[in-house]
Amino acid sequence: MRPQVFYKYREDSSRTGEIITKGMVWLATAEGLNDPLECRTGKIPDEWKRKSIREMENAQMGGFVMSAMPALKGKQSFYSLSPRATKRWFQGLKRLKTRKEKYAKIRSFLKDHGRDISRPAELFEKFENQLSQAGIFSLSECPDNELMWAHYASSHIGLALGFRAVPGSKLASREHTMQVVYAKEKPTFKEGFINQVSMITAPDGGLRSEQKIGFNDPTFRAAFSTKPPAWSYEKEWRYVEETGGSFPWPGPIATLVFGFKMPNMRRKHYANLVLRSAPNAVEFFEIARSGDNSSFVMAPWRGSVPRRS
């Protein structure tokens, strides 16, 4: 089930305070994550890759021919060519023996006319770069995990910010927030992918098409939401964007959980920050020992909750 509240474990620091007061969070790229094996795919099968590249090149060639049809029917010019010149050009194209030669001739023609179409072969070369640029904000569905408090909240001295997945928020969006899958096998392309094409202005002033694997592609998404089984205790979810950097809260802060060892003065400090910054009601909790002292549990904060100013 999808959680209603996602928790971010944090140390007691000025940066944590800024998350609250500025209403912004930092999405790290792959280099900033704590596992160097993340944001990787398995080896892409060479045969499948060649087949995909050929299909994309064929689509480009087909689109080129379709755009020339009015000129070939004598109705209008085609770029700088008259209908008659267009027919001669395509007759020359037809005489070429190999598909590779034909594709190169079409690319050359378009480039001479200010259009530089993308190279499908580069799509897979750029894929690793796409993964490395994606922004990731790691969260957990679990607010009372002892290891998480030890690793990410300064050995229980820090806190956990609880962001609520309200309708319309990034946390409520399946496109932007996904559950981490813990598996040994890396995801890989097997049956195709979502290809995203955009037009950009080239340095020489012409137009250039640029291809990349779409942000919604299942394998692309699986690449940055798959981790080795050793991390499964984190019960992680990830808020993601196409690039890293600073973004608004993915949902409102609705819960604040104080670490077991956080001093009461610091608890009051963060409670005041939240009450001044959050436009909505916020609940306050603390981590306490279980009745039999065998684990930690989240319990209502026993301290005095400041009044909202």
C-alpha cells in the first residue's frame, strides 16, 4: 500500500532547519547517493540494441520520404529543391546500394538545409548520463527504524520530517514518487522503450533533433528505483525529477518526529520552526523505548507544543 506520510531522516543541522524554513529539498544525483551500485542497468543485449537503432533510423528515413511526397507529386518545392529536382535527388537515393549509404545521404541533405537529426546510436551512449543527472530525494515509509535513526539521524540525536502525500502533490504522483525494489538483478531493456524527441537550436542557428529515453520509460525508472537486497530494511520510496537540485517540498510537512537522544531545547527549536513555516497543522512525535525495552516506537511527544504564532 502507498503510505500517506513519507519520512526523511535528518541530522540536527542548519541545513535541516533550512529545509523547514525555506520550503525546499535537495534532490541528489547518483554521485551523491551512498551506494555506488545505484542508478545502473544491466548489460543491454547487443542484438536488441542493433535492432532498436535500425528501427529508429528506418523511422527517420520514412518520415523524410513522407515529408517529400508533395514535392514528388509535383505540388510544391522540397526545402531548396523544385519538384523536378526533388525527383532527381530521390532517384539518386534509390540508386545507392546499401541502407547505410541512403541513411547518410538523407542526414547530409538535412544538415545542408539547417536540420541535424539525432543519431539513434547515441541514444544508448547518453543513457548512463541521463541516469546520472536524475534527481533523487530518498524517503522511508517507516518512522521508527533503529538502523535508520543510527545511520541518517546522528545516532538518534536528529529528527524525521514527515511529508504528507496530499492530492496533487509530487508524493501523490506515481510518476514522481516510486517505491524502491530490492533485487540483485539490474533492470535492462528487453521489449522496447519510450523514445522522447525534442527540437533544439544548434550552435550554427539551425534546428537539431535530440533523442533520449523518456522519463516515464519503465526500465529508466527501474534503474533509479532498484537497490541491492542489503538495503531492504530502509523501506525506501523516492521522489524523483529529471535533474537534481533544489525543489519545493514534494508534499506538506505534516509530522515531526524527534530522535530518542535529541535534547528538549532542540526539540522546541524545530517545533517553533515548523509552526512558523508550515501552513497546515503538524503533529509532533518522539522516539521512545518499547514497554519491554526491546525496540523503539513512535509515540506522541510528551513535551509542550508551542503555540502557532
